[in-house]
Amino acid sequence: MKNLTEINITSPAETALKKLQRANIAVYDCKKRGAEFIFCVKDKDIKKVFAIFAKPCYNVRVGRASLKNRLLGGLILRAGLVAGALIFAVAAYISGFFILKIEVGGSGGYLESVVCRIAREEGASLLKPFSSFDSPVAAGRILSLPGVTFCNISRRGSVLVIDVETGGEEPFKAVHAPLVSDVSGRVRKIVAICGTAAVEAGAKVSAGDILIYAGAQAGEEWIEGIAAGFAEIECSATAEYFAPDASDKSIAAAYASLGLQYGDIISKKHSVLPSDGGVRIIMEIEYLHKISINLT
């Protein structure tokens, strides 16, 4: 029987057996070894055996615990280890659902700060579940970065892996500087693909003002990166043209003389003043000036 405990007692076998018999304790596998009498009893009778042989003249001890008690004792002794292993297993399982690290690899590693910012903006913050991350949108935004030709987003355990490849026949060289306005006017549109917009649509700017910063704020930390994007600025200008007369042909020639210097003209008006040998056509125009950085 498996649930038997071995008892070793220093006593004549006959004496021990008589005491056990009087107490109605069944014994098994009896044998002698020197001065010791060895026998087995059921686990429920162990306390009775020790009570019967409680006198100092009997040296009684457990020789070998039953299989059940050995297993139970082993589990108790290893309770901390078992609990620790269980906690570790549960933690490892749960952590697989959360983002604990973001890795950016590939030839586009120099875009790491920008790529990580895009990932965070699309829900890939640390300790957030993978399910909150909009991978397709993030990949699309990363592919729109200057020089990026390939983007693959995958998951390795609790690590979000973003592989970014750049290049082509000629490697793209990013300009590590902010986008600075080269004209004065009013901002109609500002698009910051990378970096941080320094102005909003409708703001007045002067030549030399920063339009897009080369970096981004992450919590309380400013992360340096690159500026990539463009701005459309509404500007005004005045130009003169000398013509022999004020005919429609002369007016058309006056505006044609502006060429592409002023980009897309969105409004115009003119006045005519007499001059020696002809007229001066004074043109007042509103035009749209576009400026960009790190866009291929």
C-alpha cells in the first residue's frame, strides 16, 4: 500500500506488537534491524503510535514517510518556488499582450525618433496593449517619410519591431534643420509629416520665421529629429511694366512678364499711369508661395 509510513523503534518486536495490538493498530512489513523493530502503519495511526511509545525508553522515529506525505511535504517546501513559477508564467503570458519595447531597424534607423513618435501617436505607447496600435495607419505615415521605400511592422513577443528601409538608386540625405520661411505673408496651410508645426493656418509670418521644428515633444522630453513637410503662404507683391499704351495686349504682356517668379497668382489688379513715351502699368498681386523641406 502506498499510503503507509515506516516507523523505527528501539524495542523488542514482541513488546511493540503487543502494545500495537492492544491499541487496534494494524501493522505491515515488519522486520528487525539490530536493536530496532521496523514496521509500517497507515497515516491515520501515526499519532497513536507515537503516543503509545512516548516513554523515553523507546526511541521512536519515522523511517520513511508515506508517498502521499512525501509529495505533500515536497510541495510545501517548494511552495515559494511553485508560486514564483506560477506568477512568472502568468506575467509572461500577460506581458505578451502588452508593448514593453519598440525597436526600429533597417537602413532607416536614423529616422528612429520620428518612427517611434508616429508609433506612439497611433497607440503604440509602452505598457499599452498591441490591440490599441493602428499598424496600417502607422505604416502609411512611415512610408510617407522622406526617402522611405519599405516599412514592415511585426511583433516579437512583447516587442514591437518596425523595419524601415530607405534609399533607391541614390540614398536620400535628410536635411537636419527646421523649415524656415523665406517670405512674409499669411499661412494658408501647414503640413508637418515629421517634426512639429511651429505655426497654424491663418498666422502671419515674416521671412526667417520657423515653420516646422526639427523634433517633437515626448512628455517632458524634447526629441531631436528632422523636419519634413511643407507650407503654403499667401503673399502680396507690386510690380511695374512699361508699355507703349494701355491696350489689352499691353496689359496681358505686363502680367506675362511676371513669369513664374510669384508662383500661383490668386488675385490681381492694376493701374495705369502716364509716362514719357507710353504708360506705366502698376500691378498689385496676391500669390501663393509654397516652401518645403525633406520631401522627395
